[in-house]
Amino acid sequence: MSDLFTGYYAYVFVFVLMMIGVYGILVKRNLIKKMIGMTIFQLSIILFYVAAANKWGGTVPVLDARLGTPLASQYINPLPHCLMLTAIVVGVATSGVAFALIISTFRRFNTLDENELLEKMRKKDA
Amino acid sequence: MRNLILFNSPALIPILLMGSAMLLLIVAYKKPRLAYWFTELILLSTFSIAILNLFRVLREGAIHYRFGSWLPPIGIEYVLDHLSAFFMLVINGIAFWVMLHAKETVPYEVKSKETPYYSLVLLMLAGFNGIVVTGDVFNLYVFLEICSLAMYGLIACGEKKAPFSAFRYLIMGSLGATFYLLGVGFLLTATGTLNMADLKVILPQIAHTPAIWIALVLILLGLGLKMALFPLHGWLPDAYTYAPSTSSALIAPTGTKVAAYALIRFIFFIFGIDVIMKHTPLLTIIAILSALGIIIGSVMAIAQKEIKRMLAYSSVAQVGYIGLGIGLATPYGLIGAVLHVMNHAVMKGLLFLVSANFRRKLGHSNLDKLDTLTRRKMPWTSAAFAVAALSMVGVPPTVGFFSKWYLVLGTIHTGQWLFLATILFSSLLNAVYFFRVLERIYMKPYKGDSPQENDVSCDEVCPSMLVPTLVLALTVLLLGLFNMVIVNNVIKMIVPQGL
């Protein structure tokens, strides 16, 4: 059990972060808080990739001995970092769209509380 | 020139769509009317390229395209095989006809924002086509997000409640995409590759490790959210109901289908049925959930009073058919699922176009207010609706019958009688909610005082809306009549060996 925490504590941390994000999305009623939960959730995945790519004593994959090391076994795989660069961009775009939708919702209903919003929508239907 | 087009044909459609989505903003900056024609021109060319691609794939087999000539495990590869080419044709065909319909509805429903609207449409289609053609699992994630982001925008510009339903969709969609990304992370750390063909080789060797199962579960969960597979369908009804008519007519036939494509790709072509069946009961779970979705979606559709909302719930049920076909994991099940993707795309596109016609001419698409007067006013639209309704129920000469037929064959071959009962019972439920509308349009006499029923003359929608509606109605019949040609020549080639 202690092995889990000493060897894989980064993943435990990522998992806790992920659950905080899911909690925010599912339980919180305010749209902005939902957004924050979603961002935390996305960030936890980014940390997961970066943690998975880590290697103790590893270094950048550059052949030049002055910059890195010529030993291929010491290289840190740069692919996950590149992928996460893309994922961060996607995350920023998603947040942008989400905030635009939140602003537009607020202008129309004057509230950001999910329960109140549903209430107002139901009233309009009746 | 011809060689250049042939050489680049797999990548041509996504790049053309994405480039023109940006170009459109400049071209139609001053004249919004130009946006429609520009979009139609681009969609016509992608439609023709998709047709040519399908014939080329049938003739030559899978086409591989390497970006920058980097060889596959390192570079990103586009693969156009039978499955991709078929899905691509369905997406671009539907997009062309539905957008032809948009000429009158978009200025009417999306006032003064036409140019960005069309740009988003092109961007979304670029995402769809990218998902379908890519051979790289991370590339698929990026395209999934491109099309989803465009989709949120397309939904949000609808009625008053649209932004909120789009926001809920965004939360669920992003959650799904992030689960997918996490699954890809597990795959990457376990195998060290992102290329689909490479994964297919490596996965069976390490299929016994828990990391692979977790990756599979996460990917299926993510794609299930995007596909609105029951019980992950919560975002769908509101999003489809409050979106502008053109958006729902475009997203309902194609949006969930690309996620279905990704599901088929992962289950049958990357992990492989053997690996999944040996280690997990996931496929049975998918089949059971889909069966539940079929029944509950149909029951919810019966409870709706508004045609668009009814169609949205019916989409949940129809996605269930596709999921059931996938979950059966037999050749007939897969054929039924892939055929149903095409059938449902045509039928649901047609039904949403009809609801758009009602909304444009009558100002509503409320079930209670329809009567024979509607039919007198709009005979062609009503006839198109009747064709689509019969097809949704599954009456023989229409397409809807044949995909259900293959699904039924799949259940009989595996002896899963409960699923057979589900399909038959759901046809009955479909009949309930579609014949209810038909009864109002064709039987229910008009009760008001004036105008007299016989005085009402034909007041059909304008040609730009009527032609796509009728073409899709005709397609429903023609695809039904010639379904053997499609199944034998295209869909049977999709079924992977060893299934």
C-alpha cells in the first residue's frame, strides 16, 4: 500500500485532482463553478501525461553533449509534452466558448444558478 | 493537376473545408448572401470528391496518405479505407443537401450572423471528415474537439434557451473528450504509439494488462458521451430542440454518427473483438444499454408534444440501434449498424428539414396544432414526412426496414432473443409516435371557422427548401430499393476479417 504512495504519488495526486474536477462539474450549481471544475479536470489529464513522461535522472532528447546527453536511455520522451501543448490549446478554446455561452445565458436570464435557470425556463414554457 | 488531386485526395476534404471556413470570413465579410453560395460550392466539391474517393477505394483498396512523407509510426497518417470512405460520403452528402435548404432558414433564424454561421458549419464538417479519415488516435481527439466546438456555436445561436443547452452540451462533451484523452494517455504509456495500425499490432500482445482495459473503458466512455449512448444522452434533447433548424438538421444526422464511427474503429479495428471479448464483458454492456436506450428514447418521444423535441428523443433511440449493432459483435450486427448510420442520417435529416419547413410556413411545429389544413397547404412537405415516418417505423420499401432487418438477423444468429424482442417492440413504439403525427396531418379535420378547408390553396415553402426535402425523401426510397447493391459492394467490405 505504501508502495502505491511512494512510487506513484504523482498519479494519486492526479486522481484526486480529477475527482475534484468531476465534483465541481456534477455537484456545483453555478455555471462558472462548473467551468472551473471542468478546467481542473482537463488540467489533471495534462498533468497525467506529463507525469507519465517523467523519468528520474532523464534529460532533454538532444544529441549535443553540451545541451543534453548522447545516451538515448536517458532521454525523456518529448511526445507527451507536445500532445499536451495541443490539449492546452484545445482547453483554452473550450473555455473561451464556454464563457461566451455563460455570458449569453446571463444576458437572457439574469442568473447563473442552474436551478434558477431551469425554474425560469419552465415558467416560460407554461 | 489530376495526379495532384488523386495523390492528395484523402487529406483534400478536411483541408479544403478548414481552409474555406477561414476564407469565407474574408470573402463574405461585406456580403452575407455570398456566404451561402460559397458554402454550397465548397460542399458540392467535397461531395464529389467523397464520391470519387469511395469508388477509388472500392477499386484500389485502402489509400494511405502520409503528411510530409513521414512514415507511419512517427508521422501522422491519414487512412481512407472502406469504412472511412463510406462515412465520408454520408457526411458530405447530407451536408450538401441540408445546407442547400439553408438559404431561407438561416437569414430567418440566425439574423445578421450568417457569415460566421456558415464558417462554423464548414469548420464542423472539417472536424467530422478529419475524424473519419485520420489514422492517429490523438489526431482524432483534436478533430473531435474542433467539430464539437463548432457544434456548440451552431447550437447556441438558436432560440432563447439555446445558449444554456449548448453550455450543458459543452460540459458533457468536454468531459467525454477528456475521458477519451485519458484513455489515449493509457494507450500511449502502455504501447508507446498513437498510430492506429501500429496499435492494432501491439495491443493483442499486452491485452492481458489492466492498463489496456482501463484505456478501453475510458475511450468507450468518452465516445459514448459524444455519441449520446444511453444513459449518457442527457445533453442531446435540449441541444437539438433549441438549436436553429438548419443546425439540428445538420448535427442530428452527422454529429453522433462520427462518434459511432470512432467507436466502430476502436472496437473492431484497433482493439479487435477477440481481445475485448476475452477480457471484458464491455460489448454485452454496450448492447444492453443500447437496448434500454432504444426503449426509453422511444417512450420519451411518445410523450413529446413538439415535433423537433420528439425527433431529438427519437435520435436517442436510433443511436441505440447503432450501439446495439456494435454490441452484438457479429457480421450482421456490424452491417446493420453501419447501414443504419446511413439510413438514420438520411431519415433524420429529412425529418428535421420537414420540421424546419413547418416552422417557416406555419410558425410552429407543434403537434397539437397540425391538421388536414397543414396537408392542404403543404402537400409535398407532408408527403416527405410520411415517407420518412414510414422509414423510421421500418416499412419494407424504405431504408429503415433494411437496417433493422440486418440487426434482427444479427440477434437471431447469436440467439439473443431479448434484443430481437427489443427491436420489434421499438418498431411498434416508433409507429405510435409517427403515426400520431400522420393521423393529424392526413385525417384530423380542421375545426376552425375560417378559412373553409376547400378554399385553402397550396402554400408550399420556396423551392430552395422544397427541393432538398424532396431529394432526401426520394433518397430514402431509392436507398431502400438498392440497399443490396450498397450492402454487397461497400458494407460487406467493411466487416473486418475474423469477425
